[in-house]
Amino acid sequence: MNKRQWLKLLFYFNIAILLAMVAYKLYLNFASAEYSAVHSEQLSSISARIEGQPQYSFAVVGNINNSVGIFERRIIPELNNSDIDFVISAGNAVSGGGEDKYRALKGTLSHLDKPYLLTFGENEYEEFGSFRFYDHYGPHFFSFSAGDSRFIFLDSTGKTPWQWQIRWLTDILRADQSEHRFVFIGHPLFEPKEEFLLSDEEDFLQPETFRQALLSTFEQFDVDRVFSANISVFSEHIEAGIPHVTTGGAGGLVLNQDDSFYHYVKVTVDTNDGISQQVVELPVGQHPVLKQLESFWFFIYSLFYTGFVNFFLLLALFLAVSIKLYNAVFVGKNYYPNYDIDAGPWLKKSLKVVMFTNNYLPFIGGVPISIERLRYGLTKVKDTVLIVAPRYRDNVKKENNVIRMPSLFSFGDKSEFRFANIFSGYVRKKVREFKPDIIHSHHPFWIGSVGVFMARRLKIPVVYTYHTRLEHYAHFVFLPGSLFRNIIAHFLVRRFANKCDSVIVPTQSTEEYLRLIGVKSTIYVQPTGIEFDRFQQRDEAVIKQLKTQQNINDETVFVSVARLSNEKNIDFMLEALAQLKTQTDKPFRFLMIGDGHQRQRLQQKSNDLGLAEQVSFVGAVPPEEMPQWYQLGDVFLFASQSETQGMVILEAMAAGLPVVAVRSSGIDDVVADGVNGYKTPAQQALWLERVKYLLEDKKQRQSLAKQAVECAASHSVENFTQEVRYVYAETLARYAQKRRDN
């Protein structure tokens, strides 16, 4: 077994450990038996054991903290072998209020063959633990009488108002005829004599008025002892003749010093001799060196107190770090491309390509149109293309070389986000029968992920085209917008791109973005092609008809093409045009071409801004009719920052329209400021200034229009197809070389 295989083995071992942790959590939360009102049955057992007995004893333990190493394996056996009748936790029996902690405690206490009761402490209260305590054990404060004693449990967490507890406690004690009275409260009323380094003011009972009210009540009604936990010490304070005992050594972190050690308190009640107590200390070794080593070990054990599961987690973490360090230090890396790769053989043969996309025609959008143009170009050079895409409602006719996945649901009838049945065996069968040379995914999730899955199964390479800035689509997902924009979107893109053998991006700025977020796959910068000649065609009869339809006369016509959705920033343009109307006497019209779920809202906003006569929402236009709509215009306006290229900008340029756009990663590489249009920061005043300039200066419009055509001419579909074929060929050659090397 070589080093690489060993590293893989260690990686899978880490995964197994993590899965085991998840399974353990699921077991604690779902598989273990339900339980409730435990205190009720425990009280019955305690009463039965001590009723009528002249002498009985009980153990008080504090800060169990879900400890397996100390409480379960060392204290419980001693308690089971002792002559005590029952056990009381003075608080912090759990390390936190999570359901898994409560279930772990239930498992620990199942080893105890004595009845037990729990005080509601700080840890029991955390993480909504108060609800779990109430469901599993009982009320947060309560009392009971057994033998000749009254046992009282109070809530010091603030969950129950202290004024109510004082009233309740006074009524209980006033009517009580018991010989002895014991109180259990999670937070100590007094600090230990010696300052304890691991405590602060909040570890003791608050507020001061509650503490004073309790002390007064205890003195008035002759309480015998008060027990608390919450700090890992043993401390006894006498106040008005009443011992206040703090016991916190049943499993949490201790310092192994005079007052901080593992222990429990044994309390004996005798009819003749009264009350006595004994601190039972766990031996931890006598030699100073051994004592310090054992103390350190107990610290580690307490830190990972739930036993071997967390130990293995720690081990897995160290293994992961070791693997990372090994790769960083010992494994040589070559950051330069392999120039010996020969793509020639693959360029000479006809390729079979499967494209996976989350949207496709008849849905109108930049990605579907880009895919269709690439399909057309590849087919023209004798390649065979199979497209896997979702099914739309009006998508009923049979299509050659297109596999439609049934849509499970979508965001709106006209939305591009259709969640198809990616588990369809029919699709996988058809792709296998097609026997592709390469797979091309156009989205980093859902159907796009199926493409990567199929590529791995078929042992062929996969290419990914990064079309869309995913972070600008946060409004479509049921997650906090900032969480999706700042973390999840970038994580999805990085993770998916690194699974692919090659990545195609339309601009240099987009490549820079992918490198910044950690994409390590080979990246090719290749702008999407347009059918340049088609957008040059001008049918005067059709244009005249469209002008009549849109009631256009001698106005300067602005055109924009975009889906009517938030990320396209159409509100920005409408608000700017409303200001333009007040700043110029030049007549203008704005044709907004496209459809989407925001159409009604945007139409209403346009009317509210007083733009009813200037703005027309044209709706969706079939791709084959778009050249004539562009020819209607004089200037193309664009404000979206979600594009990776902005293909409609190139189409508009091909039709002879200069562009005014908002700067973004997809715009910077296409629009040359002052050459084929203008690009501005996302500031309405600056953007409006450029729009107004072109509205009022016809000569400048014509100058920019000429250069816009020259820029678009270099982005033909034919050139685009040849460049993508080269990406395919080099990816195939590199993949074949990698398989030979392995």
C-alpha cells in the first residue's frame, strides 16, 4: 500500500469517526427509551426505604457533569457498596441542558441501585434544559417528607421568581412538623473561605435580596443544613448555626488541592444522635509527582467526560491535522500546467457530450440561450450533444437528444428554479446508453450535481461552466440572506468546482473570484459566443410594425433585457429614469424586455414613479425575434451585478447599441468605458449622468455604437465553439494522463 492509499485510508477513518459521532447523537436523542416524571417513582422508593427507620443516611453529590470516568466508574460503585439509602444531586448533574446530556445522565444513573433525586441547577437550565428537566424529572422546586425529615429543593437559576419561592417555602416550613429539615439549592449562598480561581460572582446565589430572604427564613424555621454545588470545591460555612455545605467534586474539573478534590458527602440522620456528615474523598495518589500527573489526566478526562466517543473525536481531529500537515510539508506541488498534454487526438474526433442544466428552453434566460448556442455550434462541427434538463409545463413535444426530468416543484410558475427528480433511474440509464466522452455541468447544485455523479460512475471527465454569481440569488432560498451570500454560496461553488476536472469562466475577473474562494481546478477563460450575423440583420418592415405596436415615434429608445427578478436590479434603473425625466426635455422611451415573478410589482412601481408613458414592460420575447427588438433601440441599459458575463450586452452591441451598465465582475471585461459604452459604480447619480449624456448627445451615441459592433464581432458562436472544443479535448487528454499515472 503506497503513501497516497494510506492517506486515503486515514481520511475514510476520520469520516467513520464522524459518522459514529452522528450515530451516537441520534441514538441519545431518538433510539433510547422515553422517560418522564422520574422523581415521582424515586420519592416513593425513598419513602419506602426510610419510613419508620431510627437511622438512615444519604449521599449528596454535586457537579456530576455527565462524568463517566469519575462518577459512573468510581463514585457509583462506592455508593452501591455503602450503607446509604438514597442519593441527592445538589445541582449540575448534567454538563448542559441538551437532550443528549439528559439521556446520557439517565444511562449513568441506571447503574445506581439506590433511589436518587436531582436539584435543578445551572447546567440543567442551559440550552432550554428547564423544559427537559420538567418533562423527565419533575418540577424545578419541590419538597417531600420522609421519615422524620423534610427535604426541600429550590430553583436558583432565575427560572422561577424567587419571591414566589420564598412565599411557598415559608408556607411549607410553617406547617411542617418534621424533626429535621434539609435544603438543596444549586448556587451556593456563600463563597468558600479560600478564593477559588475557577469561580466568579455569577456562580453564587443572585440577587442579594433572594439570599437574605433565604437566610432569614432558614433561621426562623430552624433548617438543619443547606447543600449546594456549582463550583468544584468542598466548603462548609456556618451561618446562624446552620451549616451551608458546598460540594462540587462528583465528576467535573477539580484542581486536586485542599478544597478542590473528588468527593461526595455522606449525611447520617439518627433519632438519638441527630445529624452527622462525612466527606468521602476519592484517593488520587499520594506521591506529589503522581498526584500532579493524575490531576492532569483527570483534567483531560473531565474535559471529555462522556467517555471514549469524545476521545475518538479528538483522535480523529489530530489525524486530520496530521494529514493536512503531511500534505503541506512533504507532498510536492506543481502549480504550473502540464504543457506536454497533447489535445490533438481528441480535437480530431467527433465528441459525445452530455450537458446537465437546471434550466433550458423554453425557459428564456442567459444560461439556456448560452447552452443552446453551444449545442448548435457543436452539432455543426459533427459532435453529438445530449442535454439533461427539467421539464416545463408547456414542454410537451418530443425533442431529439434532450432528456427531461419531471419537476417536483418550483418557485413560481415562471421561475427558472425547478427542482427536478434527480433520482430518476431513467435519466441515468439514458446517459449510460449514450456513452459520452465528457460531461458538461452548467450549475453547481441539483441537476448539475447529477452530472458530476454520472461522470464519476462512467469514469469520464466533467467540465463546469460558471455562469451565475450565486450569492446574488439569496432571496430565492429559505435561509438568512447574509448566511447564504457570505458563506453558503461561495462554499457551494468552491466545493463543486473542485470536484470538476475543468472550469470555464467568461471573464478574467470571474477567474480571479474563483481563485479567491479557493477553487483549485484548471480554469479556462472563454466568453460565451453570440450569433453576431443574426443580430446585424435589420428588417425595416418588422421594426416599423414594432414601433407602431409600442407607440414609438421620434423618442430616443432605451432597451434592457433581463429576467424581472430582484438580482437584476431593475428598481435601480426605474428610479434613475424617474430622475432623468425631471432633468431633461429630451423625450425617451424605455423598453424592458423579459418576464419574471416581480413583473407586477415593477409595473406598479413604474406607474408610481410617473413613468407610465416612458416605460413599457414588453414581456418575454422569443430568442429568434430578439435582433429586431434590439434594432428598435438607441442605447442599452443594464444594472444587474449578478452576471458573470452579461451575454445580452454583447447581443446589444452586435445590434449597434452602446451600453450603460453598473460595474461588476461580468461587466468589466466586456464594456470598455468610453469605447463601446460606459460602466459606473452602483451609484444612481453617476449611472444617470451617463444615460443623460447619451440621451442628449446623438453624435457620441453613434460613435460608441460603431465601436460596440467591432467589439461584439470577436465573440461569434463559431469561435466560441472551437474554444470550448479545445477545453474538452485538453480536459480529456489530461484525464487520460492522470488515469495512466494512477
